[in-house]
Amino acid sequence: MIRVIVVDDDPFVCVSLKTILGAQQDIEVVEVGSSGEEAVALYEQHVPDVLLMDIQMAGGDGLSAAERILADHPDARVLFLTTFADDDYIVRALHLGAKGYLIKQNVTDIAPAVRAVAAGQNVLGDEVVGHIATRSSGSRASGEELSKLGLTEREVEVVELVAQGLDNHEIAAQLFMGEGTVRNHISSILQKLQLKNRTQIAVMYYR
């Protein structure tokens, strides 16, 4: 069972998310909160598998709360669910180490995203990926720039495919290599670039 805490300062959103997620056989909403301060306290109390949280809230914003939680619990899985596809919010959230960033309108994406984050994956909504790519059109990192950061030619290819949203299986098929080799390349990339996850690779690429 995936244990989830939901934090949003809109009571209707909290009730809706609790209903949507509670209807899933493998997800349990153990608690709900309405502020960043409550998010920190509830996380310490329950240590959930996933913290599903809004960004802009009265009584302490979600980004500050996530920063505090991740400082004490680096492995915390924080998934932001918000109405804001704002550049600064997205970049700050992902650099903090959040595992995902979704837009509230896509209700059907929420439960699958929670499962993916609980399994250790990173999730970006289609709107968020499109927003980053559109904003950064023309300013993608070049292969030469990535090579100067110490990446091999193969690692550069992997970075480009990660930034396109491909998973390990799809990257392996496109580059004709095993999934284990892809994982090794991604681990090497993260280490060389001092990044925390593949979502940050995409943000770096589209900078």
C-alpha cells in the first residue's frame, strides 16, 4: 500500500484528491493538511511514501516546506500538484529534489504519478515538459557544451533522449543498448553533472 499525505489550502481540492486516491486499491491517504507548516509536521509524524503538495499556500508555501523536509529526509518523495506552470517554480522545485510536478487539471494523471513517484521514478506533466521546452526553444545545451562538462558522446545522446521524456526502455531501443547500460550511463551523468535525478537532467538540457 502506497501511503500518501495530501497538502493543499483549498479544502475542496483536499477532499477531491482524498476521494480520487482513496478509490485506488493500492493507495491510502493517511492525512491531509492545508499549509507548508502542516506539511512539515505531518511528514515528520507519518513519513509517507509520497507527499502530494500544492506550491502556493497560505501559512507557508510548498517550496519552502519541501526544502525543509528534503534537508532532513533526502529520500523524501515530494510530488507537486499545482495550477502554476511557472518557470521559476518548476526549476526551483526540481532543483530542490522534488520527484514530480503536475498541473491540477489533469486529474487522470494523479494516481499513476503517485505510483511512479513511489516506485522511485520522476514525473513531469506533459504541460510542464512542453512549457520548459517552449521557453527554452533555441537554448538547448549543445553536444559540444555537454562534452565540455565531461560527458562522453554516448552520454550526450542519453541526455538528449532523457530530455525528450523517453524512459530507459525506449532509450535502450533507440540507442541499441541494454537497459542496464542505460542506467549506468544515467548514473554517470548524474554524478558528473552533480544532479539528483533525470528530471534535473531535462531541466539542465533545456536551461
